[in-house]
Amino acid sequence: MKSKDRNYFKILRAGINTTYQDLGRNNLYHIGIPFSGAMDKRNFQLLNSLLQNDYNSPVLEFAYQGPHLKYFGKDIFFCISGNVSFKIITKEGVIDGNSYQCYLLKNGDEVDIHSTNKSVYGYFSINGTFGVDYYWGSCSINTQAQIGPNNGNKFSKDLEIEIIEINNSFNKRKLDYLGSTIENIRVIKGTNYDYFSESSQNKFFKESFKITKLSDRMGMRLEGPKIENVVDPNIKSEGLVKGVIQITSAGDPIIMLSDHGTIGGYPKIATVISADYDRLVQLTPGSNIKFKDVSLKDAETLYKLYQMETNNLISQIK
Amino acid sequence: MIKNILNLGDAALYCDFGSDVNQEINSNVIKYFYHIKKLNLKGITNLTPSYNKLIISYDLNIHSFLSLKKKIENIEIKENNKLETKLIEIPVCCDNNFALDIKRVENKLKLKSEIILEKFFSKNYFCYMTGFVAGMPFLGDLNQEMRLKRLETPRVKVPKGSVGITEQFCNIYTFETPGGWNILGNTPQNIFDTSNQSNPNLVNPGDTIKFYRITLDQYNEIKR
């Protein structure tokens, strides 16, 4: 391709953990490959809706500090979702951007994504399609198993992000949305709940846990009152799912997230409900978490409500 | 054959086949796994067979726990359904650079390294499941006198290709990952092939593995 025909971003700074994500890959747990996909599915969905892209189009996911990108090509729109501070640098000057709003980029313009605010993940995309390779039906990068585009690695400086298609009939759109926070993380009791002493069961729900720095796309390690196991600190290794809370031999909870190992041998005290997963992953290291017990039936209803809320937000985009 | 179905969170069935770990129970898990996989049911997002459990993840927009549970309970599987499995031979080099824990294993089992390795290579192993990381096979069973616990402190990085033992099981590290198994050697063979998307796993549940010992020269030859 002649360079003047190309539309692409050059990465001036990669950010801490910038990857391609979509909705992830299914039906591969049995060979050891997790779902992956965008951590915060609501913000992923909102972004593709804002940009009028296909619902499963690839986006850039970043954590904490995002990338600094320089654009080369014909006019394009971009949008960012999540609670994110970023600047748009053009020949006319520098402006602060707002999430959930679309902005025009011309050849040579830059987007500098400083940070996510009081949250972990943010998303960036354009009114068009990034040139990505698909692995088992998904372009999600799983850096742990080195699966996905860019040889399964996170983005690095000087890499170029190709755009293979621009939607020319696009109209600028926006959404007034401040994000969604939550007081307690709701869980369903786990299959090994009775492995733990009664006082530890009480502590698990009454006291709060601190999210440690040992948290990433694979899992979230918590610190707090020790959870005492009175049966066996290990179980026969078995399958895990997103949101499962295992208690390690040391008595600390660890929550499995989207890139988690598919099999584990620690007892499961609880599982985070699907309705609260997007908000769980946005909690930053150092903040506190409190768990609340709900029934399976309530969890199913809460998920439906959460989906309705998301669809409602999508309908408010204009 | 499924003893009991519980929920694991709000989007997965937890099918219990019994509390023991043996090949009979595990073969039942594997039969169910392949059977359900073939049915290609809409809204099933993952199936995870393990020693004695099968976890079925589903899309909450399509199924609820009770309705899917009923569907799974109504599945009939013929007991004499034969599994299609294969025998796979895998070379392992036990050079000192690879046998990271041979000294520890000698001490714990109170056996000389040559005896340990002789016993290890004298048996075929059954693949109970694959996972944790992509393609990692969980194999068994080791002879009674070969069983020991994991390392007290897991390694932060176990080299790719490492062959380890713990309790009645052995495994192969398909990627460099943290891990606590006792490492006896290393295979130059690629166990998980990302570029082969239709069949990335060399070893699948139900298969039988025969390890055979190779020299460092042979190892380097295969690696080349």
C-alpha cells in the first residue's frame, strides 16, 4: 500500500497495558484458553454504539495510563469511553476531551490519553475498523497466553495501528453519561462455602477487603481479614469462571478476571454476579470492596436490569 | 452419571460426577463433555471438564439456571460409548539443566535419581484434562512411591516444556508460567500450537501419553 493511501495511528507512547479487545472467545476453556475480551463490556458496547460500528468491532483497551497516538490519513472520528482524561492536539491548539463524545481528527493530529480517573479501564476507537487478525474468532489480545494480534503482546512504542475501513456516512454523536458506581459487590455463595469457619463466613460479608496492586486482567488479589479454612486448603483442581472468588492457602481472596487460568485448586467461597462484573473490574488497587450475598434468582433478575440499563443508555445516544 | 448439578455463580452449571479422582469417573466426565460439545447448544459459552466435574458456562441472555439444568439432566449417554483417543509419545530430556527439582524429589522420596526416572518412564499416563494455561495436560497416575507434594513456594517462572510431578499426577508446562510442580525434565516438543486453530492441543482429555527419555544432543537436534 502506498503510504499516502494509508490511514493509521503511530504509537508515540504505548501506555501501561494497551491491547485490542472485542467480546472475546468462547468454548475454549477445555483447552485452557479463557474468554478474554473487553473487561468492562458496557463501556465496550457504548463505544461501538457511539461510533456506529458493528457491536463486536475491535477497540483499544487501556489501563490506568493510556496511549499517546499520532494520526496519519484522511479525516476520521474517534471516541473514548470510560472515565478518562485525554487531550486532543491539533494545529489549532490543545483541547481537553470528554468521554462519550466523538471528535474529528485530521492528518497529523494527536490524542494523548493521560489516565483513567478513579477507575482502571478505558476504551478508544474510530468510526471504522482496525486491521486486526482473528484467533479463534476474536481479536482480543491475551498477553499471558500470547494469543491474538501483535503476537499476543501488549502494544509498544512506534507500533502502527492500521485502519482498514472508514465509515464515511458517520455523523458525530454523543452520550451524557457519568459512569456507574456501586457500593457493594454482590455475590452468590460458592460451591465450597462450607469449607470456611462460621466466623470467617461472617467476616467475608461484614468486613471490607482492600484491592492489592497484584491485580491485572487475570485476577484481583484482595487483602483483609484472613479467611479460615476448616476443611482442606485445596480441592481437586476443577474449572473456574469469571468472577469466582477463591481463597488461597494463606487465607486471602483472589477474584478470577477475564484472562484467568481455566483450572484452579483453591476452594471457592463465592462468585461475583454477572450484573456487577463491569463495575468490579473498574475498582482500583488500594480501594476497598465489600461483598453482599444475593440469591441466584435475584442475580438473574439483576442481570436483566443491568442489560436494560445498558440498552437504555444506547438509546440515549444522539 | 452426573450425581448433582449446582450453580457456580449465575452463569454456569457445576456438574458433579463424584468426589474421587479416578479414570472411570473422569471418563464419564469426558464422555459428557464430548457429547454436549457435539450438540452445539445455542447459548453455551464454555465447557470445562476436569477430574470429576464438568462446568458448563452459558449466556444469561439465553438460558437461566433451572431451564438449562433440566436440559442437561435429560441428556442420555450410553455407558458403553467408546471414547476416541490416541497414544502419544513425548520425548523428555532429564539433563541437570532441565531436572530442576530432582534433588528435592530424591530427598522427599528417598530414592536415587536414576530409580526415580526409571519408574517415571516405565508407565503410560492417562490425560484427565487440559487447561490452567493453554494446552497443559494433567496426566496420571504415578505409582504410589513416586508421589510427593508441590513445592512449598511455587516458582515465579517455570520454563516452557518442563515436565513436572505432584501427588498422583504429572504435567507439561506448555508456556512459561508460575507453578509449583516438581520438575524432572523438559520436552523439546511443542505441546500447544497457536497457529493450528482447529486442533491446537497435542494432548486431549482421554489420550494416553508415553514419555521416552532422550539425551541432550537429541534434545537440541529436535529443537533445531
